[in-house]
Amino acid sequence: MDILSANRAAWDLAAVRDNPYARAVSPSEVADARQGSWSIYLSDRRPVPASWFPDLAGRSVLCLASGGGQQGPILAAAGASVWVLDASAGQLEQDRLVAERDGLELTTVTGDMADLSVFDDGAFDLIVNPPSTLFVPDLLPVFRECHRVLRPGGHLLMSFMNPDDFVFDADALDEGRIEVRFPLPYVEVDTLSDEEREQGLREGRFFHFSHTMEAQLGQLTEVGFAVTGFYEDRRPDWDGNPLRHYLPSYYVVRAERWPPTGVSVPSGGTRE
């Protein structure tokens, strides 16, 4: 069973099922962004702080695994040169539809977030990555590629799911009960019977991976990023999930590619 292909197919379906993470921004939001009034979200409730962004005019921005017609069109309307890479053709179609509707210039690329070989070294000033690493098994290849395609001093803004979410039984949560069931890190497909896997494929469901905080932050610094910003956010409680009252749902990180322009690594340092 190819989990990455299954998740790609699930996102294609999500794009036509009005999934909230595949719901494109409105013409009025694009118009506001053109006038300098804008924000983007990498989690559900808290917008990314304005101070985390450079002046976007003329900046090269990669929206990584970020299809759905949300972050990319806003950043393009704000003046950036935007590329949106996603594995899902359905999600990228949302970005193309917004670009055509509102006269935006952005480029969509079908691809794997762990393989950015289509881009040159140092191609971007900024990478924006909403919570998508829960759909891939390994983070290190993703972080290495992000580091490679960013210019020195460029920034990566990314969101992670709280790994503690995955320790609980999802069926019990749907019934409003909190039951600890799974050890971490969590690989969803390994918790399912053959019949459950096949049913999931038929229904177009997602298959998730949790990642430890050591992987999410430790590996980020290992490849040469310095964490310069961090905040938590929670999902809305519209789904009745009791965890929303006890745990953050997301961690959002701002990381700078080291070394920034004009800064040298001390003798004996190992960073590039």
C-alpha cells in the first residue's frame, strides 16, 4: 500500500468536497491583500504574525505542500513572486482558479515536498508550509531540501501537529471520551487491519504520521536552521473533540537559514 499516493488521492477528493483546508480565499480577501491588508494562517485560529514576514515586494516565495487556494494567492496579491508546490493536482487547481479569477501571477508545481530538485539552490527568500508533515513518514529530507532552496538568511514558516494528539483513540474522541491507546510516534496504517486499510482507500481517507518534537525541532536545527519564532494554536471545538480544551493542536515555527548574509560561522563550526 503506497501511503503517499493514498494521501495524494485523498487531497484530490478533499478539493471537491469543500474540505476547509481546500477552500479558496475570496475575491475580497485578494483585493484587501493588494491594498496591503492581509494575513495568512498556518493553523486554525491565530494568523502568522506580520513581523515574521519581510517586505514581500519582489520576494520569491515557495508555498510548500500548500495547495488549496489559500496562502499562495494572498502572498501573490501582496506582491511576492509565488510558487505553490503540492502533491495533489486537485489542490493546485484551487490556486489556479483563484489566480485566473483575480488576475494573479503564481506558478503551480506538482511535486513531493521531500524532493525540490526542480528548484535551484537558494531560489527563495521565504518558504511557507502549513501543517502537512503529518502526511509524510520522514522529516529530515523535507528540512534538507528547504534549507537548500532558501537563500542565506531566508526564512521557513511552518506548522506541525501536536504529536500528543495521536496517542488518543479517535473513535472515542468522536464520542466525547478521552482514551489513551497508541504509543508514539504514530503510524496510522500500522494500527489498521487489512479490511480497515482497504475501507480507508475506498472512502478517500487520510493516513497520518506523528513526529516527535525531537524530529520536528531537533532535525530542523540539525540541517542548519535557527528557530527565531514559535507559538501554539488550537483547533476550533466545533467537532466536539474534548482535546481542544486541554492541549494545543498546532505548533508554528519561524526558522532562519543559517548563516544569514554577512555572518560567518565561528572557526570549528559545522553549519554551511
